[in-house]
Amino acid sequence: MRDRILEFKAVFYRDMALWLRYPSWIFVFFAFPYLFTGMFYAIGVALAGPGAVQNFQATTGTENFLVYNVAGMGIFMAAVVMVEDAGAAVRREQLLGTLEAIMAAPASRVLVLSASAAPNLLLTFATLCLAVVPAAALTGAAGPLETAAALLLALVGMLPLAGLGMVLAGLVVKFKEPWGALNVAKALIGVVSGVGYPLEVLPEWLRLAGMAFPTTHAISMLRDALIFHRVHGGTLLSLAAVAVMAAVYPAVGGSVLRRVIREAERSGEISTY
């Protein structure tokens, strides 16, 4: 157990050093939700004219366009970073020729290849807070305690993303190319999670598919707590769902990654890229 803790700390410190070496990325992640919110607003006004806000309220149940979209885009950004970096980290090791060294090291391969989820979660949650808190304060949507509670719900909803990242890392080990699977994953998350619209506008089968994505529940819980100031049966079900996902998805993702590594070692694919 002590060895595993040391391995985790080594990966954590390495990735934090890489992130902090380029702090401009933190500003990008903070600004991204506001840029897209502004773009959505401009498109809405261009299409609907003066009735854009009324149309938005009729569809979503709120006039608070800023918080509604910043919450959705903030969670989406966190999901993209956590899932993308899991695959990109493995691909980086392949291209540098260091993946074989990891395979030969007396360390947990799954842990070394997946522990980057922890610093990614920490930084994306921090940037989510930096984005959501000013929006909630400027619009008067929620007080400090309500905002803190809403962000904690969002944090729980982000935990299962580590498992999805492990699955993508396994695909990169197998197929040596992260971007195809990543683009599909980003498209699915963007469509079924209700990033910029309520889930009710989707067909029933897409709504059901969205229930399997933690981002769907995280966005819903964040908006319910921040904008509508309610904790109802749906919120509690979402919280229970992401709690189950937080236990199941990393276990499944770790199993997939472990099996892919074994197959790659057996076939010799681990050194071909």
C-alpha cells in the first residue's frame, strides 16, 4: 500500500508541475464557459430578436442565461479535460518511448497510467469554481453557502469521469490513436448532457442514454441548486446515480485498462505505435 501511495504521489506531482508550468491554460478553462455563453446569447438574439430571453425562459424555466450556460459549459470543459488527458497522457508516453519503461517498472501500470485523473479533477474543479462563483454573484442567483453546496454536488458528479478516462486510455494502448474515440466521446457528452439546453428537448431514447453519463447528472444538480434553489427527488436520484457511477466506472475502467495492457504485452503490441 505504501508503494502505491508513493506511485500516486509521483504522478500527481509530475502532472501538477506540468499544469503549473503553463498557467495560461487555467485562464483558458476559466474563460471558455463565458466565451461560449456569449456566443449562444448572440446567436439567440440574432435568431429570435427581442424575444430571445422570453423564449429561453419558456424553454428552461429561468431568465438567468448566464449561470445556466456557464454551469453547463463548465462541467463540459471539465469532462473534456479529464477524458482527453487520460488518452493523451498514454499517447505521449508512446511517442516518447517511455511506455515500455512504465511496463518494465516495479509499479502498478494501471495506477501510473490513470493517476493523472486526480490533478486533472483538482484543476478542472478549481476552474469550474472560478467560472461559476462570479456568475452566481453577478446575477444574484445564489448566496455563498448555496453556491458552495452546488459546487460540491458538481464535484461528486465529476468523480466518475476518471473511469471513462481509463477506458479511453485502454483504447489508446490498443489502437495507438486517441482522437477518434475522444471526438466521439465529446460529441456524446455535448449532446446528451444538456450542456446548453434542458434534457426535455431531446427524444426519449437520448434522454435515457444521457442518464449513463455523469455529466448529465452533474449539470442538472448544479443548475437545480444554483438557479432553482431546490433539492427534489430528481436531485437525490442524480446524487445516488453518480455515487454508484463513482464506485463502478473507475473499477470497470481499471479492469478494461488492465486487460488491454495484458493483451498488448502478450501480442507484442505494447512496443508498436
